[in-house]
Amino acid sequence: MIWSIVPSEFIFQGYYEPPAQGKKETLHISGVTMIVEVTGFGQAKIERLISPYARDYLRPEWMPGQVIRLFP
């Protein structure tokens, strides 16, 4: 039991929420910036690639729609 003047909505804010699936994140991998959508624990789907080099856009593992691991 918690005795506090602070409403319980503020104390437990975010405690009962599921993981942030569908959340957009910006990642920097090997010098390339990517905008990804978090799909599950440790995974994300590439939505957009941002790079000044054309060779980065030709890499099949960095194509939009590919699922990447966020942790090695």
C-alpha cells in the first residue's frame, strides 16, 4: 500500500503500458542514419535510410522493410 498525496495515475504512469511497439526511432549504424519502427523486443523495421552515399542505398540489408536487430 502506498500512502501519498500524489495521485496513483502519476505514480504508476507507464508501468502497465506494453512495450513501445510502433515507435519511430533514429539510429546511427556504421555511419548511416536510419529511421526505424520498433516492432518487438530487440527488433526494428527500417522505414527510411539517410545517407549522402549512393552505395548505402544499394545494400540489401538496409532496404526499407528489412527487419534488423537492435542489440548485437
